[in-house]
Amino acid sequence: MKYSYITFKEWELFVGELSGGLDDNVVYWIPEDRRPAMCALSNHFPDLYRKLHLENEMEWYDFMSNTECEKSIPARVEESLSPFQILLTMQALRPDRLFTAMSTFARIALSKILLTTSALVFKDSAFILFHRSEVTLPSTDQFQGNPG
């Protein structure tokens, strides 16, 4: 999987600011209700569309039929896309799994941020915070209504 930041244009597609239109390049096996989304992907991101290798229907069969399709993305496709491009692909082809795809993207993006920042500083800060915190339990008098 390639790592990169989200481009503004990718974000626009994700939130529905970019629409598709008609495109004869969309392969025949894409379900009719997903064609507009795939047209948008093809029109605005032709390189991304080519990287999907959608002409190989058998490679995508498991993805399209699997109830957990995010586990069935063709390997060569997954390796060539950024996490957000995978999310865009999921949105276009399998919006029924979009929540899971968004959760996966958030986990990957956050783990990348945490790994690129100083983990030791975070770890040391957390240790100091928890080490210096004191727990004070209420006295039994406070539970019985007696002023403590």
C-alpha cells in the first residue's frame, strides 16, 4: 500500500463535489447502480482507474461478492494505491462497506501519524502523567451523608 496525503481533488470526489457523467471506459461487469460513481472515478482520476485493472473481472469477483470485501481487494491493486484511494474505490464499488473502509482508513492514517511523530515523547509523557496522578477515594463518611 502506498502512503500519501489526501489531495484536495480526492476529497472533493469523496464528499460528492465531483460528478461522473457518461464514460464508455467503465467495464461491463460493474453493476448499473455503481456506474455513475465509477464514471466519476474514471473521469477525474484516470490513472487511479487504470491501476484498478478492472478489465480482469475474475480478479475482482471475490471483492464484489464477499460480505467483507475489504479483505478481498486484489493484491496488486492494494499495493499500488494509497489508503485514501482504496477508500475511494470502496465508495465507488461497494458503498455498503463504506463504514468499515472509513474505519480502516482512520486506523491506518492515525497509526501513520503516531509512527511519524516521536513515540518516545508520547510514551514518556503518558508515563509521567499516569505515574504522577494520585487517586483519592471518598471516605465512607461521605457515602453516609456525614460531612467529611
